[in-house]
Amino acid sequence: ELNTLAIIPILSKQHHPRATEAATKYFIIQAAASSIIIFSSMLNAWYTGTWDITHLTTYPATISLTLALLMKLGLAPLHFWLPEVMQGTNMFSALIITTWQKLPPMSLLFLTMNNTPTTILFLMAILSTTIAGWSGLNQTQMRKIMAFSSIAHLGWMVIILPLSKTILLLTLTTYIITTISAFYILISTTTKSTKDLGQMSTTSPTLTTITLITLLSLGGLPPLIGFMPKLLILKELTSNCLLSIAIILALSSLLSLMFYMRLTYTTTLTISPNT
């Protein structure tokens, strides 16, 4: 709650109607999710007599807690607030939302991972990667593209949550590092849409090359760092006989790779103002 209240002024510091709207949307979603979390702990205490988060054994309580945390993170089909909120704020606030604000819900999921309903996690993770891939193809605004990229990466993290703690932490770390570097490039070149990316090569050729590498790493191309967690997740899924899920995830990552490829194309292979 403290974390939610503290980010509201950061989101609305532009004093623009869109920034205020984004901050309000963010607050409503986070407050609703928090109240569901409190409700699930009350429900668990009602049935078991304990308030301990590690002893979350009642089935309705685990379901409501998981859904609330996934809503806080912004996984599909509870993802509609994330692109809207990010589009309404500036780049720095969007960076905070996609990286730092993912840590509190992730840590709670980490604590309760032994009791979370696996079916719901798998279902929402598959939905997230596919929906984020398809929705991202349709965008030209960089903040919305980064939001859908975030949703897809969160899908990969949630799929590995019941299977391996270490791979989850590795995926989260690589995601945060690559997202920060991508946002840093966008902030330093004041890029708002894909149109602005095309003018980057005229100002800084070095930064253009770094942008290419960062975007492809986010897409998960070998031999870049973004490929490592995906490879380990697919390996873990296949060794647990979850072949169909692994195939769907691998195919959905092609969708997100498609829009990263489009961005790298406009950044490096076109010279402004020619197409």
C-alpha cells in the first residue's frame, strides 16, 4: 500500500489530464487488488485460524490471492490497465512501473509458490504471452510496445514459478536489466513512437547499434542474454512433460520477436528521412 501511494505523485507530476487519469487508473487497480489480498488472508484465517502467508491452504483463498497478485503485475486477461497507464505517463515513470513495481507482487508470489493453483498460473501465462504478442504487433507508441513486452515477459516468469525458483529469479533479473537499458535509450533520445526511432541513426550511430542489440535481446535471440532464460524455461517445461505448453510459448515468442524486429528495422536499416 505504501508503495502504491508513493508512486501516485511520480505518475501525476506532469499536471496533465492524461497523467492524472493514468495515476487514478493505477491507484484503483492496485487498491482493488490489495483489498482482494486482504480478503484472501481473512478467508484463510477464518478456515485455518492462522494469518501466516506460508500456511495458505484454503483453496478459495489461494485462488483469490493469486488472481490479485497477477492483477497487480498486469497479466492477461487482467492486463488492460498497464498499456493505458504507461501511455499516460512520461518515460521515467513507465520505467518504474515496468521494473521496480513488479518486485512486491513477485516476492509475494515467490513466498506462496508452494500453494498457488498451477492450472490458473499456466493458463494466464499462456494467455499473457499470446495476447501481448498479438497486441504489440498493432502498436506504434513505444511505451505501449514496452508495456506489451512487459506482459509477455511476465507470462514467461509466471509459467516457471511452480517449477523452479532459481530460473524465475534469473528471468526476472535479465528482464529488469534489458528493460532498463531499453528505456534508458528511449529516454536519452526522447523517443515516443516508432517514427522517432528512424531518426536515431543520424544523431548517434553507436547508440543505434546498442539499440539493435538491446531490442533483439528483449526478443530473445541467441547468443544474447535474453535467450538464456527462455532456453532454460523451455528445457524445464519439456523435462516436466509439459510439451504442449512449451510449444505454445515458443510460438508466441515469435509474435513478440516480430515487433522487436520491426523496431530494429526502423532503427538501423532505414536512414531518415528515406524509407
